[in-house]
Amino acid sequence: MTNLVETADVEPRRVPHPGMGFREFVGFVAALMAINALAIDAMLPALPQIGDALGVVEENQRQLVITSYLLGFGVAQLFYGPLSDRFGRRPVLLFGLVVYVLASGAAAFATSLDQMIWARVVQGIGSAATRVLAVSIVRDCYSGRHMARVMSFAFIVFIAVPVIAPSVGQAIVLLAPWEWIFLVLGLFGFAVAIWSLARLPETLPPERRTPISVASVLGAFRIVATNRAALGYTLASAAILGALFGFINSAQQIFVEVFGTGSAFPLIFAGIALFIAVSSLVNARIVERVGMRRVSHTAMFGFTAFAALHAAIAWSGHESLAVFVVLQAAMMFCFGLIMSNFSSMAMDPVGRVAGTAASFQGFVTTVIGALLGFYIGQHYDGTAVPLTLGYAGLGALSIAIVLVTERGSLFEPVNAAPRP
């Protein structure tokens, strides 16, 4: 396997993934990225049916179907990076996909909430391989702007899947029992596994593999955990992500039970989710000119202001579907401007341990965000008040974390001279 020789003005002269053309490679990476988004959002419309079938008495307990998956997904990210560095990308990816497929089948045949929770935890553990390995495989094959080109194409799918996933789930439950959602997820994972087995070459040659050393891994984690910017922006990202997970946990109850949207829920959810895609495109256009800190810090204050307004309206009893959708869309627009830049700023000072840093960041943001989102969701009381108060509280928490991280100085350009 030869690495790509990058030049400034020409396309790659050699194929860094023999047997798989560029378009197929991009499609494959996009499919890997789609697995996780489908596993989170596709069953949202079916949560009432799942709860009834599993004998869930307390409606808020349905949210465990989402949170258990996120916890498995978050924790497992710590391990796939070092394993793939030692054994290669292909076998570790195939292992994760097999685990995901088997767990999807187990979820489809679950007869109790406990069985469902464990199946979803294992499903998250399996899908974490697709999250870690997708980026690693692209980085093995491409660098610089060629890598950015591949990820840009794949990111289109990454944005689109959360928008359409609830509609996919809604379509399935209109035609078949809820179990088919998990069977379809398993079939999709199986198809990607066969695709990997048949077409994906190993992208990490033996001479570039590194042994697993507990000392080196712990040392790399220590570097990340003791770097002010890396840790601060990771924790701030977790707070903002917690607000998003709170929305995902409560979305079906809010839209169907509070606002009575019925089967229109997936369409409204999709309309709100589109604002994350729009803000991602806006960020790509302005971030180099304006700077990551100015964009993300402004968006963070905007997110918190919209959340506080939203909470005040809900608390006063004047909440309506139109108000909820408009303010939620505004917060999702800010969310898109925050997360990509916070992630970049967390990674920037720890480039020499980038793989471990990415695993650490994924673990912390997903696990803490899932727990915060679950806490918010468990306070659902038939109104939008707990959710909107949670937004405002987590927005304020993110501001406090960033203020400490930046020692009280915000909006400075990313290339500003570092403070002592």
C-alpha cells in the first residue's frame, strides 16, 4: 500500500485504496458515517410502540433506548483507535460491524426493557468502530485538501441522515412492526460489512502499525487531559451536546404529546435539523476570514440567549408549536457554528497525539452529553419547560467553561499570541 503523493494543483496520481475508485470510496465512508445517525434517530417515531411492547409504565423511561446506545457508543471510542493502530483498520472495522449487526438483531427480539437496554449498549459499542475508523481510513489514504475533499462529500450524507432518519423510521412503522426498524438497521450494517469484506483494502500497512502500550496510551490521555484548551473546549462541547441529546430524548414527547403533531413529527424534526446543515455551510464560508473563536463564541452566546428566551416563554405559558420550532431552529443554527469550531480548538494544541485526542474527545463529549441529555429528558412533565430550562442552563455552563479556559478573554483570533 502506497500513500498518496499530494501536490498543490493536480489530482492524486495513484489510487491509495486499490480496487475501490474514488466515488466508491467516498460512498463507503459516507455509509460508515450514516450508521450511527440512523441508529440514534430512526426509532424516535416508534418510541411509544417500543415502550408499550416492552411493558414500560413510566413514559420517560423510553428515553433509555436512546441514552443506552449513546453510552455504549461513547465509551467504546476509547478503544478502537489503539486497536486499529495495532491490528489494522479492516479487521477492527469488521469486528465492530459484526457486533453492531448482532446487537441490532437482539434489539429487534427484545422482550423487556432490560434486554433492549443491553442490546442498545452493545449496538453502540459496535457502531463506535464506524465513527473512529471512518476518519482513520480517510487519513490513511489522503491528506491536506484531498482529505478535506473526501470528508466534505461524506459530510453531506452525515448531515442528511439525521434529517431523514425519523422519516425512515416513521415509514417502517406504518408498514411493519417496530421490530423492523432494528432489523433494517442490522441489514444496513450487514451490507456495509459485506462491502468492507469484498472491496475495502487494508489502509494501514504493517510497517506503520504500533504496538499497544498502556503507558503510552495513558501518557497521551494525560497530555490531552492536562491541556487547558483541549480539556476546556471538550467539556464545553459536552455541555452543548447535552442540550442536543436532551432535545433528541424529548422530541417525540414534545411534538406529539404537547403540540399534537402526530405523524407530522418527522417532517418538523427534519425542518429543524436542516438548520444545523445550513450553519455548517455558513461556517465553512466564514470561519477562515472571521476566525474560530469569534464565530463559536458569538454562536455560544446566541445559543444561550435563544435558550433563555425560549425558557421564559415556556415558563410563562405562551409556548406554541410555531414559537418552539422557530427558537429551536435558531438554537440548532448556533449549535452548528459551535460544535465544529469547539472540536477544532480542542484538537489544535494536541496534534502530536491526534488519534488519542480524538478518542478522548469523542468519549468525553458523548458520555457526558448523553448523561446530561438523559437528565433533562427525565424531567419532562408534559410541557416544554424542563427542556428549555435545560438548554439555558447548559448554555450558561458552556459560557462559564469557555471563560475559564480563555482566562476571561473571548473572541480573540485563533492565531493570537498565546497567554502565559
